[in-house]
Amino acid sequence: MALIKTARTLVSTTPNGAGATTRGRLNMNLAQGGGLLTIKMINGTTGPAAQCICNILIAHNPTLPAAASAGADWKTIASYGGGTASNAATEVGLPIDPSIMCLEVEFTGNTVQPVTVEAYLSELTMAV
């Protein structure tokens, strides 16, 4: 059996400004399998006063809900902190189960300094 895999960008490498929130989301309903999500947070030469938090959220919806924090649609399944040390890099890989319908990654919480963030998914699109 051959597998078709697709690279998905949820958040391309970008600064999450101090006090800002950066989100990326993906409708997984058309994929036949899950995938592997990677997230990365890199503090600058001056670390943030409060760390950046990456929240991994899912929605049990047949269509992609609007981007938002956890609430009526989005449910948090994992959270990771990037710390406050200068130049600290935090990288996490997380398997995404095939049963997940919608996926969102949210970076938020850092204060005073921006933090560079990214989130990518290697999606199992189809088994042939």
C-alpha cells in the first residue's frame, strides 16, 4: 500500500509580537489519516517577560470553525511553554490522530519581546 503525504503549513515562521496571538488552523475532514505536527518557538536575544504558550486545539466539527481560543468549538488537547531565557528554542513533535476533524495551533502569552513561532504538519492524505 502506497501512502500519499502532504506538507501543511499552519503557521509559517513569523514573529508573534508581544501581547499578540498567532493562529493557524486546518480542516482534517478530507484527510484519510492524521499526521505529525511540529511546533517551534524561539526567543530573541532578550527573552520575553512572560513565556509564549503554544496551545494545540481540536474541534469536533464537520466544517472548519473560525479561529479562536478554547471555548464552544475549540478544545485544548495540549499546551507547551517556550520559557523566558534568551535565545531559547522549544521544539515539539506531536502525533495527530486520524479521528481529529479540525486542528488549530495558537501561540500567545509572551510579553515585552516578540517570539518567533512556526507550526507544520506532515499529513497522511490518502492510502492507495
